[in-house]
Amino acid sequence: MSVTIDVGAAYQARLDARGGILTGPTANLAPGHVQANLAILPEELAHDFLRFCQRNPKPCPLIAVSETGDPSLPELGRDIDIRTDVPRYRVWRNGELVSEPVDIRDLWNEKLVAFLIGCSFSFEEAMLADGLPVRHIEQGRNVPMYRTNVPTVATGPFSGPLVVSMRPLKAADAIRAIQITSRFPSVHGAPVHLGDPSLIGIADINKPDYGDPVEIRDGEIPIFWACGVTPQSVIANIRPEFCITHAPGHMLVTDLLNSSIAVI
């Protein structure tokens, strides 16, 4: 199955988010385009967070970093405004989630730095093109995500547990999914765990920490990938005075093409 790319679809998705029309998850939106997780931090934390991403490339594969105080990201697409172009944000104060706005223009200031992190929605497109099922898309839900007992590599003040996303597959399909997703290291790459969720600290597969539960059918096993929501578990751990992230599953849709980030 090939993907038909509408070159204007990503820009339209951002305009829809900016206008309050798009407020939900972005899985399978604007096929062919790279989507990105978001973390916005004060300048004094930016250097340590950059090093944290470099030391934890599976959950935090950086695709762009803004200039301090500049909400535009021209390398990711036309007319991007990071304050308005994500469908839903999360605002954190002292590690506590305080709001989920659809616009953060009133919170932006000249001391903030935006980090854009690769998203697994890119490799899902390659899985679908190969005929593999992606259950949360089938069921019209947000991908299930879980905090684990797997530690990230601590850097400066940043430390905390790895977050994973899950897609159930039959064993033969899981092998093919590993081969496919290994070609996308800039959007999390190959899985980090297959099978028994308790081995990575997940007590109940039907109760994700983020997103929605999905059906796991007879003969299927859960497959877990590192997830760009990991910074949110780290934020809850280190409790910075102020920061902003995307709401899980609500990504920035960029003009970059998934084909441009695949390793052949």
C-alpha cells in the first residue's frame, strides 16, 4: 500500500490547530509528514535538557530546537508558530499539570526554548504501508502509553522513568514491525520490549498512564516502543517551576516528509 502525500495537508493541519478546529490526537493525520512531540523549557534548563536528549536518543530523538524566545521553526515548515500550532498543550508548574490549553500565546516569553522530538506516528505509516495493523488507528483512539520502571540516563537535574507506547501484534507481524521501525531511528526506532508488560513495571496493560486502552486479540503480544512523552514523566520527577509540553498524542505536524528520515 502506497501513501498519497498532500503537500498542503501539514500546513492545513497547523492552521486548523491555530484556529481551534483541530483539538484532538493527530495519529494518521497528514499522511507522509513527520509529526513531533514538544517540550518548552526556560532558557536556564535548556542546555541540560539538550544533553538529556542526546544521552537518551531512543525516547528523545531531537529533530529541532528553537532559538530562545522565537516561536517559529522554519526548518520544520512554513509559517510555524509553536504557540498555536499544536492541537493541545499541557502547562506544568512545579511538576504539577495545571491546564491543557489549545493556545499558549499568553504564556510565551522571550526566555523560553522549544524542543521538538521525533514521534512514532511516522513509523506507523510505514507499518500500515506494509499491511501491518495499528490498533489505535483501527479503533479511532489515542495510542496507549505507559510509565515503566526503566530509568533514563540522568543528566543535570533531568532524570526519571522511560515512557513507552504500545501496539499489539501477532508474532510474525512483530518481527516485520521490528525490521520496519529499525529504519526510523529519528522517531524512536525499533521496540524496546516485547511481551510481558510486568517485566518493565506495567501493572495493568488495560490502564495506560496516557492515551487510551486498545484491544489485544488472541494470538497477539504487546510491543513497546520508547515514547516522546518521556519528558513529561521526567518533568513530574524534577518538578521545574514552569514548562509546557504537548498533550499526549497531540503533535505538531511538520512539513518534513517521513521518507526523508528513513534509513534505507
